[in-house]
Amino acid sequence: MARRPRDPLRRARGLRCLERPFPAVLAWPNGRPPRWTDTTHPPMENEPVTNGRPPQGNQAATARIVALSNQKGGVGKTTSAVNLAALLAARDYRVLLIDIDPQGNATSSLGVEKDELATTIYDVLIGDVPVRDAILPNVRPGLDLLPATPILAGAEVELVERPARERVLAHACAPIEDAYDAILIDCPPSLGLLTVNALTAAQFVIIPIQCEFLALEGLSQLITTITLVKQHLNPDLEILGTLMTMYDARTRLSPQVVEEVRNIFHERHFATVIPRSIRLAEAPSYGQNIIEYDPASKGSHAYDAVTNEVIHRLRLRSPGADDGAATHSKSKETATHG
Ligand SMILES: Nc1ncnc2c1ncn2[C@@H]1O[C@H](COP(=O)(O)OP(=O)(O)OP(=O)(O)O)[C@@H](O)[C@H]1O
Ligand SMILES: [Mg+2]
């Protein structure tokens, strides 16, 4: 009979698996994997998290771009991206959700019929269609969507031929950055060119992590990818936070996994944990987000609390703050994380 390890999380401790092989999208400098250091040095108290952009108060009129990424499948990337986008829009921020996953789950989660789409992110990445022509405006008040369909799977291969293939999304998004307060990118469960494009276009990454056995496996590969993108393609890139999802208080494993991740990412770890909630799982089948489907559910409250943390960490100004900058929305009190 196979022996069970006494500590099921032991193998993932200390991110020792940084030595594992890395996908060939990017080459290791000197043939060796770089060491990740940023996560062990969270921002000092009161230090603005601006990624080289002007801090709050006199910040330029440009969007905060956040990729939700984890190459592990089914960890809550799409659920988090859709609900964060909806909650930010509900607070009067101008939000664009970019679906860069060929599964198009973010697209269908918002009730958009993929079959009826004439233009999608594929046309932007491969056909040089201006991004404005592919965006679906106001899928919800204040929330625009750059949709994806399965045809996007071909882009992973077709992009290889393109010059500056890792920067195609960044270049495409440049003309529309001023039109939004926040742009969220829902990444596919891989570390291929689509994800690298998302990480190159973004300033921040949120890493959703499911509270499950093996949750940390593969995390080192993601950290290595983020490090390489930061070194070679996008020096502004930072981890905004690790977000624990599908927390089940009835198990001993869930708090254990949360503790492990907190010990690695320290203050970068979001304080809010998303519970396992059937309401969160049901909402997309009705083409709804959680504040439409069941605003009183614990899942809705949890995403509301994460939204507060995200607003705080991004240093997003209150919508309607009239300092001549980006936000045009009418005033609505914006909660911030204390
Ligand atoms: N907190 C939660 N409680 C219960 N079910 C959840 C929760 N979060 C997500 N789910 C469900 O788990 C499944 C995977 O979630 P989701 O699609 O958000 O993950 P993902 O990381 O985007 O997956 P993929 O890697 O395939 O893109 C979905 O069926 C979703 O409805
Ligand atoms: Mg997804």
C-alpha cells in the first residue's frame, strides 16, 4: 500500500520546485531559473503601489491593468475576474474585462452568446483589428468586454510568427487605456503565449489559488514566468496578491493551504478568502455575476471584500473624485480596505 506523506503540503514548501523545467516561450538568462525576490518584500506601509506610474492624487489618466493568472485549471480565475469586474463597475469605476482564454468562459459567464460574435480578441491579436472594434460596450453598466471564442486557440500558434509576439496585446490596448479605470484580463490555464501577452500588457497579477491538495504545485512555474516577463518584457509587473478560492471551513486542508500561501507571499496575500459556494458556481449558468444572482450570499460578500482590497492596493481613486484625472463616473462612496 502506498504510504501517505505525513504532511501533504511538504513537497511544495519553500518553492523548491523552482528548479523544474520551464516552458520554451522564454529562455532563462544564463540557462538558469531566476530567483523570485519581490514576493518576500511587500510594499512598506504607506508606500504607494504604482508600478512606476504617478501615485494617487495626481496619477495619470490611465487604467490599472490586472491579469488573473494561474496555469492550474479550475482554480477560480474566471469567477474572480468576472465578479471583480462586475463589483468594480457597480461602484462606478469604468471597467474593461478582457477574455484571453479560448474557452471563452468569462464571455459566456456574462451571458454573451459566443456564436453571435462577429469580432473578438482573436481578430485584435491576429487580424490587427483595432481593439475598439472588438469591444462589446456596456455588457453591464460601466463594464465593457473584449470577448473570446474557441477560435482564439489558433492564436497561440499563429502569434509565434509575429514580430514582438509577446507584446501584441499590450500594443493593442495602448489606445484604450485612458478610457478605463481598471482593465482585468482573464488568462487561460497555461503559460503559453496568450498568458505571456496578458502578463506583458498588465501592471499587476492576481493569482487565484484553490484551497486544495496540490494547490501549490506549479506555483513556482508561474512565479518563474512572472519573473521572466518582468525581467525581459515588462519591468512594471508586480504581484497584486494571491487570492484563496473555494475555501471549505469543514476541512482541515483549507486553512493549512491558506497558511502555506500566506507564509510565502506575506502581505501580498489577500486577507479575504473566497468560500466554496454553490451560488458562485450556479451564477454563470444564468449568465449572471454573483451580485445579480444572489447579492446576499457569502460568495457575494467575499468578492465585495476582495474588491475593497483590490481598490486599496491599486490606489484607485473614488469614482467622481474631480482632480482632472481619469474617472468620469458619478460619485458613489467607495469602500477601501483599512
Ligand atoms: N468559490 C467557489 N465555490 C464554488 N464553486 C466555484 C467557486 N469558484 C469557482 N467555482 C466553480 O469552479 C469551476 C472553476 O472555476 P473557474 O472557471 O472560475 O476557474 P478557472 O481557473 O477560470 O478555470 P480554467 O482554468 O478552466 O479557466 C467553475 O465551475 C466555477 O463555477
Ligand atoms: Mg477560466
